[in-house]
Amino acid sequence: MKLLRLILPVLFPSWRFFSSIGPSPRIEVGFASTAQLEPADWFPVFPLPEKISFTSGIVQLLHNPKWNDRLYINTCAEHLFESHSEFHEQQIAQRLLHLISAREIPVPINAQTLFFRVRALVAENGQLTEDITFISRAFSLPTSGDDK
């Protein structure tokens, strides 16, 4: 019986440690031809899929490095909600540049710089609001010879 009381919280965790639900970060990327220009368009990073098959869901429960990377980027973005941190800005940029090098984020033809911004989605009183809480500095995109 004592062992059962120790095992049950592992199998059925309690979520009561959350006092409230805070803002949810959304990362978007934008591209420009120079660091002095601002991006005209912003694109979501890691958009959630409309549907996940049962088999894919089971596999992702056991092995999902992309989701882990997304969680890390979101954690860095949450730190940027509180105050600017060069470290967290750099961590997000490095991961985005890696995704660009891996061709997981498409880049417009004449783009030379990457910007990212963090939007905060907040649910209050049944209303969903969003604010742009952070816009990064410009980061140089890798040239075609950098990804070899």
C-alpha cells in the first residue's frame, strides 16, 4: 500500500503547482536584404500541425527532438518576456539559423539578414490577446558555402 502511494503520483501527476497560466510565446521570423531594413512579412516558426496520426503521436511520445528544440526556444522566449537577455536572444537565433541551414525554414531569394520576434498570447477573461514583446537585432544569414 505504501509503495502504491509512491507510484501513483508518478503515473497520475498533479498540475496544482501552476498558480496561473502565463503568456504563451509564439516565435516568428522575418527576412530583409540589409540589417537596416525591417522585414515586410513575418512567418511562424514551428507551426502546430492540424492533425497527428495515432502512430505518429505514439512515436513522438518516445522520441521527438524537434519538439524538445521547440520547448527550449519557447523557454528562451519566455525569458525575453521578462527582460532582454543577450544569451537567450543568441540561443534562439542560433537555432533558427541551424533550421535555415538544414532547409527547414525557407528563405526569400534576396534575403541577407534574419530577424525574429516574440508574440505573447494571453488569455484573460475568456479573451485572447496578443502583443509583440520582443524584436531581435539582425542576424546574418549563412551564405551558400557556409552549410557545407
